[in-house]
Amino acid sequence: MGDRPSSLARNREQTANPQEQLFDTHPEVSLDFEVVRQAARQKYTRPFLIIDTAIVREKMRRFRAAMPRVRPHYAVKANPDRRVLKVLAQEGAGFEIASTAELDLLLPLGVPAADVFFSNPMRSREANAYAAAKGVRWFVVDSVDELRRMHAVDPAACLYLRIATPNIGSDWPLSGKFGAGAAEAREIVAIAAKLGADLAGVTFHAGSQCRNPENWRVGIEKARTLFDAMAKAGLRPRLLDIGGGFPVRHVKPIPSIEVIGAVVNEALQAFPEDVQVIAEPGRYLVSDAGYFVCRVLGSATRAGKRWMHWDAGLFGGVIETTEGLKYKIRTDRSGPDIAWHVAGPTCDSVDVVMRDEPLPSDLQEGDFIYIRNAGAYTTAYASGFNGFPLPEVRVFESRPR
Ligand SMILES: *Cc1c(COP(=O)(O)O)cnc(C)c1O
């Protein structure tokens, strides 16, 4: 728990500044660094992600306490490890999937198909038919094309409409890709009513690692307006899905889940009690539970620049750095820091993890690299490109904290 004392100290300093008080209002958790270090020393054959499921449980409970009306449906893509999915199911999570393969991971764990929401807005006819036959009931749409395709496969399916909302202040703005605009939404509502399709909900995504709680307020308000339009068209709106995007601590300050929850809870008052409300957190539930550990392969000086190569790079799971995420990285060296270019082990020129990252000057072959809060979007992305092995996933559960 190396980070706790310092983040608490920071909290105290910040009470003087109301603007900054928005951030760091609750100490975030991380996997115990000493446990990680020992795990690496005991045995190392390839890069690994170590996950403490006690933290996953804690994050579930904290999410539910912050937003009592909102049931979290975990976004499987963030970390599809079966042991993690099982713990989330035990804690009462529903799930959000993008593919039938993700559905096939969940059903053998005893997850009821009705608890699985298919939130990928563009699916094959076969995927729609397969999921419907397995008992999935809720399917997202953001196009007339998908509406017609889904309706043809299962006219009784419950559909929810993904709308475009602002992604201001998110590290991964997503709305540019998915989400119907106002005019398209009107068209989808009109066609659903004409077809007799059960278009019964609204969803949006605030953007991943969203550090701006206002995105949820705006999304919920837009959904409220659309509910009225749907009812007017003769539809029966009854599901609000506030999406994912809930942030985790890395280097930049984040609003706590309690701060976001306050915004969400207030905005939800505009919806009658019988409206079902869900969210789709991915990153929030699993990131802090994990450390990603890899090793320095070697170093080089190229055009006067210091390079180090790790045994895991973009293709080995350390890929979110390329989109601007700054992880907190620990080592067993003490520096002083210099600016390193960090590359993965493959020969692809794209396999550069970070440029000019301050890390200890004395790092060398065999040294461990410990990446904090890396339980989401690491192993899930890894491929066997160039013959390097997939990272191992080690899962344990520490005693209740
Ligand atoms: C990826 C995704 C999520 C999860 O996003 P996080 O930022 O990890 O919370 C939720 N819903 C949908 C539709 C997604 O594609």
C-alpha cells in the first residue's frame, strides 16, 4: 500500500483549494507492491499480470454504494479472465459483451443470459441469432441497419439506442465512432415504432477514463429527452444505460466514483422509479486490482538517445501508453532518472511503448518493471506477434482489508 500515505497527505493539502477538492476525494486503492515484488522474484518465465480479486470485490461494492440505483454490467473486454468474471458475478455484476465469444465465456460460469447486454452497435446476423437463441434479451442499436437486422432475427428483442454525447475530458473519446446524433435518433425511433420493434432504452458512453463528471449529466439529460420522444412515438422506454468510462488512478488526478455518483444520482431523479438503470464499467472494476510485470531485455544508444527494450511491448499488452495513458511505473532501481525511449521485444517499428519517459538511469538487463493499476486493457490486447509469448495471468485473493 505504498501509495496510501502520500495520497492521503495530498488530500489534506487540497482541502484548501475547492477546485482541486473535486479530485482525490477518496483514497484510491492499489495492489500491495510488496506482494507483486515477491511474486516476480519467486518465479518469472514471461511477462505477467497479477490480480488481487479482493480489490475487484471492493471496487464493485464501492461502485454500488456510490450509485445505489445503478447496477454495474462489467464490460468483459477490459479483462476477460474467467476467474475475474467469476468474482464479478459473485458480487452481483451483470455483464456487457461485444462478441459471442464473450458470451460463451460467461454462460459456463452460471451467468444468466438475461444479465448479459449486447452493447456492440454493429453485429453480424449470425451473432444476433446466436445470442438471442442463448437467451440474451437486450441488444444495442445506433443505426437503422442494425435495427432492421436485429428485428428480423428476433422481433421480440429489447433494444436500446446508443446516442452520441460529449466526451470532453476523457482520455479515449469514443463518441466519434459510435452513437446516433439527434436526427438519426429520431429516424431510428420512428422506424422502430413503425416496425413494432421494442426499442425500450437509451445508452451513451462518456468516453473511457473519463475525468469529467459532467459528461454523465449531459448524457442522462439527453436520454431523458429521448425517453419522452420514444413514449410519444408509442414506444415503452424503460432502460437507461449510463455506459462505462469511470476512471482509475494513474498519474493524473481523477474524480472519485463518489463525486461522479453524486452527479449521476442527481440527474437520475428525472427518471421514474420503475426505469431500470445500469452502467457498463470496465476499467474501473479491474485496473487497480492488477500490476503488470515485465523485464528489461537490454539497452542501446541510438542517435544519442537511450533506448531500453522490455520483454512486453505494444503486442504484449502494454499498449494504452500509445494513446497517451501515463502509468505509474516502479522499478527496483533508485535513479537518478533520465529520459528513456522504451520499446517492446518485436521488430515492428510501431512497437514503441513510450518516448522520453523518466526512468532510472541504471536500469539494465533482467531488471523488473512494475506497472501499477494495469488490470484492464493489457492482457486483453496481447497477441503472439513475432513469436513472443502471451503474458501469464496470476490471480489470487488477499484477505479482506
Ligand atoms: C469498452 C466499453 C465499455 C467499458 O469502458 P470503460 O472505459 O472500460 O469503462 C462499456 N461499454 C461499451 C459499449 C464499451 O465499448
